[in-house]
Amino acid sequence: MPSIEVWIEYASTYSYLTVARIGRLAELAGVTLDWQPFLLAPVREQQDLGWPFPEQSAKAAYMWRDLERRANSLRLPYRRPSAYPVNSLPAARVAYAGQQEGWCRRFTEEAFRLHWTEDCLIGTDQNLREAIRAIGLDADDVLRRANSPENKIALKAQTPRAIERGIFGSPSFVVGRELFWGDDRLEGAIDWALRHADGAP
Amino acid sequence: MPSIEVWIEYASTYSYLTVARIGRLAELAGVTLDWQPFLLAPVREQQDLGWPFPEQSAKAAYMWRDLERRANSLRLPYRRPSAYPVNSLPAARVAYAGQQEGWCRRFTEEAFRLHWTEDCLIGTDQNLREAIRAIGLDADDVLRRANSPENKIALKAQTPRAIERGIFGSPSFVVGRELFWGDDRLEGAIDWALRHADGAP
């Protein structure tokens, strides 16, 4: 079955559009998703790139308007959260534990939904606990595993793995040796996965 | 008739995809194009943004691969030029004169085509002269008007006009008060122009 690595930074705005629809799109297309939570800031630091949307910049103002328009045209619920950027580290740790244990997709969808429709911010204890409970797991248990030294180290090891793949933003999709960046490229990545499922270039 | 301002920096890579198809798309849709050549570097300088694709960066490497894939999927001829970035000032001056005289689209299409399919680089005298001649004008005449003090000053005045509109990249499309950035948003801009032709929000 064709497969796509889905690299997600949990503070990324456009990644909401992807998280809200990739699960269903991949199911319809018959493509397997390999969720790869990571932290974008250390990746961009190593590349001498700043945060993609400097506060007060024209680029940030555009991003908010464009995001809203895109959410509307994709018919996704959208409510601008009260804070940006957020500290995504706690969510990334939980998500990485979920990647190891097979519930990363469900947690990620719920954490993003809470952030982007209920202003329950990613990175807060409330967001983590509500998202974990919503997928039927015990919040204390999961948070213990998420904050274990092994899990913290494993999440950090995602940084060189992301850099190896040429990643510099979120969402990113890796299909074989091809990289696709941005929610705009989601359909392109799925299409590529379907056409090159046998590993053909 | 619905109308779109098309803001183009002549050294921009993704702008090739737009220049190669926007004329025909707009004709089919019944939308008027208002060409607005400008210089992106001073706009980004005022916003403390660097050039979008730092040399040797993962982002630049991605851009080249993505551009080629996009050109292929849009069935546009594509040959990677031997230099990047180029000095776009001479081309922008000619294009701005063309904007005043009504031949901006034809010159722009030809200058980009020479750059992106024949490695005849935008910004060189050869590119300018061949593009001007191809649209049936006298190169010496046009270059004289392009390099007149009035034209130089008018092109410079595009910088504050771009900033006023919230522009920070190329291609950018302005439809009423809505800004769309990137070749990916071309269809969205045309769609917006058609749905809001009466000025409705």
C-alpha cells in the first residue's frame, strides 16, 4: 500500500487544514499515513531561518486572512485562536508517544480541533488532557509516558531526521524521496504516492 | 468586468508559472488583468524579511524541485536557468514602461519564456531586446523610454503601493481589498474576482 510520512509541527497554523482532512483523504485514496510529530523551531534554527511568520509582519497578516479563506473554501470549522504562536513542545511529546503506540492520528485531530474551533490552546494542560480523554486513554498515564526521558530523547531525534529529508516547514509530506511542503501540496503528495507506489521515480 | 491586479517581480521563480498561464486563464474567465511590475527586494527590506530562498538552504533546494514538478503537472515548458537570482531591475523598468503603454503582458510573457525555456536570462540586454523585438517594438526606442528618469521614478513608486496592499512576495494578486499570494492562489483569485465582481465582500 502506498505510504506518506506526515511531518507536523503542532504550533503550525496551515497544518490545521491538513490535520483536519488528511486522514479522510488518505482513506479514500487507499494511502497509509506515517505520522511524524516534530519541532520546527530547531530545524529552522539549524538552517538560519527565523519563524515563518514574524509578528506584525505583512506576511503574518496575510497568513491569517488566507487561512480563514482556505478553511471556508474547504468547509472546515475555523475560529481564530486567542494566542499565537503557542508552545507546542508538550503536545509534540504526547503526539510522539502516540506515534509509538498507534494513536497519533486520533490525538492530533482532537488536539488541533480543540485549538482551532474551541480556543482550547495546543500546549496547555487542558488541551492535552481533553484530547487524550476524548480518544479513550488515561491522561495521567499518557502524560507520564510522554514526559519520560526516552520519549523526550526520541522526539529530539526527529530534528536531524527532518533535516535529512530537507524539511523546513510544516506540514511536510515525504513520499519515497520526494518532499512536498504545505497544505496546498497535500493532494499532490497523495497523487504522487499513488502513481509511484512501486517505487518508480 | 471583474479585474485583478497582477504584481510581478521579474526575478521570482514561481512567478514563471503564473506568467505562463494567467493571460489565457483570465481570458477564459472573462477577467481583466492590471499588470503591476515591481521590485520585491525593497518591499521585503522594509518588512525585515530576507530574500525568500537563501542560497544553499533546504528551502531553495525544495523550491527548485517543486517548481519543476509544478511546471510538469501544469504542462508548461521548463528548463532550469543557469543563474539565480538575477538582477531584475532592467526588466522591471521595461515592463513598467509597457504597463503605461499597454504591452506589459506580451513583453512579460516573452521575457519569462526566454528565461525559463531558452536560458536567455531576464535582466540581460539580450533578453530585453529579444522580448521587445518579439512583440514588434523597436528595442532602442523602448529602452530609452524604460530608462528615462520619469519611468525610473514611477517604478520606484510601486514599492510603497505594494506595501500599502500588504504585498510581501511574488506573484501577488489583488482583487478589491483581498490579497492572494503565490501561483497556488491564482485560481482562487480568479474565482474571488468572479464571485465578488459587484464589490460585495
